[in-house]
Amino acid sequence: VNNAKVWHVFNQWQLPYHLHVLGEWTINKNTYYTGSNVRAANQSWSAGASLGEIKAPGNLAFDYFYTDKGIASMVGAITNAGVKPGNKGHLVHLRYMHPSRITLAALVYFLQETDGRTLNGGPSPVHQKQTQWYFVAGVSF
């Protein structure tokens, strides 16, 4: 990042029983809505936990994260595609390895827009709440 006013802090703690806890915080330079002196939300944070690992048949793993991304906190192109800047919400991820070594996964996003504005200061075309479901299967060798 070429701008010295951008800070990103990330930390993860590994605890017993395959429990991981993590936290993340980002602050960007002061950004104002175009043509005004109203500051846009320039911070984001997320916190979550992960329990379990997928290493052998019969293993189960669960992740939960909460995130709140200010609309001017980071570049949308380099962040999680499911949680764009200007959104906040819950992410739930469940994984299971079947005895045939096929891993099944479900990822669910429960998101909503935070302020309903675009960076040019106008109203967002759609102020929405959304739920996204992803189901994935893969083979482990």
C-alpha cells in the first residue's frame, strides 16, 4: 500500500482442541463523500472463531465470523468478494469429510448494507439485506 495512512492489524490465536480465534482491524485515510464534507466510514473489523480440522474421514469443522466493513475502509477488489465494503454481517462455514474422503462444505453469508450510500454521496441504488448460500464438494487424496 503506497498510502502511509492505511493500517491493517490481524492476529490469530491457536488454542487447545483445534480452536482458533482471530481478529482483524483496518483503517484507511480519511475519505469524504464526493462534493461534501461528510466523512465516509473508513474502518473495518472482523472477529471470529474456528473449531476443528479436516484431516481424516469423519472430521468436522465449523467457522463463524462477524464482519463490519466501512464503505471507504479498503479497496473492494482486494477483499473477500462475498463481503464488499459498505456491508456488515455474519459468515458461517461448516465442513465435513465423508468416509469416502469426499469433503462437503456449506458457506452462508448473512449480510446487510451499513449506510445505504455510494461514495459519490448519493443514495445506493439498492439498500438491501442478503443471504448467500454456497455448497461445495471435493475429493481429498
